[in-house]
Amino acid sequence: MIKKAIRIPSIALLYLISLLPLWMLYFISDVIFFILYRIISYRKHVIDENLKHSFPEKTEAERIRIRKEFVRYLADLVMETVKLLTISPNEVKKRVEVVNTNFIEQSFKNGQSVIGILGHYGNWELNALRFSQLFSEKRIIVYKPLNNKFFDNLMISMRSRFGATLVGMKQTMRKLTQYRHERTMTVLVGDQTPARAEVTYFTDFLNQPTAVFLGVEKLAKLTNSVVVFCDIRRIKRGYYRCSFIPLFNNPKSTDEYEITNKHVKYLEEVIRQQPQYWLWSHRRWKYKPEELSDLFPSSGYNGTLSQLS
């Protein structure tokens, strides 16, 4: 009862804040940045460690600058995400320029579905709403359910506003099998960290072995879907460009891990160009190959856990 009494005013407050124009939200963002960076040093140790291992070639001063720019952008990202609760369809179109949809439409005409992969880079939530507006085919957004049901339901409501179907990660295979006779476009975030028991593959990412999901590769091969990378770039404050970059037309002909390594490497190149727009506060490297060797019997790391000692 107490939790419900707290949640209802919280939802009402978030919706009221989201009704404010973005210029006012950016004023709030500036205040949030000052608090996060100057007062509480938000996740300073995590961010600094991530940057140090990812960019050993950079000076300490360069990494400090990236951290500051990241925290500034993170504050913007928070307020932009709140805005998505009530943002109009026309405002979304105005804020996100989309490039190369012709390739996806041609894939649909050829009878193929499409799988889009992106990272926690730029405003992925705003771009997901824009993606929901693009095609008449079924649009599917794969998401990782939050432990907090209140925020989980809020995010589902926000993400599905313009007609996309939300599917939890563990239900993705079953859902896409269900839709195998329809043309669909499915979007997944590919840089999430698997749970320890789900780690089966490491690849090189930002200068270190990184545990990754193999979901994109498995789904693409199962459904023979075209694989594209959703390249999100920030143009200026509040404005983005999303380019659909073709990666694989015939996934069933690819080698094992080829699709995974390709989309991970593409995201890395995007991050290296403008690192401040990636989610550095996330504990992305929770696991190291040698720490999980008890799960696998053989030896020698070259990317796959099946060869760990």
C-alpha cells in the first residue's frame, strides 16, 4: 500500500516534467550535471577504470576530459528519456534523421526480415521510438526486463507508444519463430553483459576480452534475416542521425562468431570516434575469461570460453 502511494505521485511527477519543453529540461540537465560531476563524482571509479583499460594510449588528461563530457551527456540523456513519455510523433521525426531505409525496404520486398543491432550509444531510446514509426511491417524491440517492476512497466509503456512490440530477451527466440512467416524488423541492444551462467563467448572489444551475447547471430541464422547496424550519431544537443549500415545479407553462409565479431567491432569504431556518447558508467567488464574457467574444461583463450583452462 505504501509502495503504491509512492509510485502514483512518482509517475505523475515524471509525466509533468516530461511536458516541459526541451530547453527547460536542458536547464535541469545542467543542474544534474553539476551535482553528478562536481558534488557526488558519480561512478568516478567505474568510469575511470573503463576508460583506462579501453584507451591505454590516451593521457590521463584526455581520459578525464572524456569522463567529464560523458557525465554531461548522461545528464542530457536522462532528461531526453523523461521527455519520451509524452513527446509527440512529429517531434520525434524532427529530432532523428534516418538514413538508408531503402535498403531495409528492399530486403522486405525480397521476402527477408531484418535484424538491427545497436549499442548503448547516443540516445538509443529516442531512436527506438523513431524506428517504431518507419515501417508497416511488424516492428519488434527486444529488451532486458528491469528488476524494478515499477520502472519496467514505465519503460515498456514508453517504448511501445508508436506501435512497436516489446519482447523480453528470454522470449525472443520463441517470438521470432512465431513470426517466421511474416516480415519483421527486430532491434536489439548488443553490448549488454550476460549473466555469469549465460557467458559462452568472449571477443575483443575496446582493448579487452569481453563477454557478449550471441543472440543476434543465432536469431539471424535461424530466420535468415538481413543484419544491419543502427549507427546513431549525435548531431547537436537534442538531435540525432540514425544510419542503417548493412552487415550481412545471407547470415546462414557466415562462419561461427563472424556476425558477432562484426557488429561488436563496428560499435567499437563508433565509440572510438566520439567516446563520450557511450555508457561508461556501466560495469561492462564484470567477467574475465580466467575467472570463468571453472565452467569450461579445456584450455587457451582465443575468444571462446570452450578453450579456457
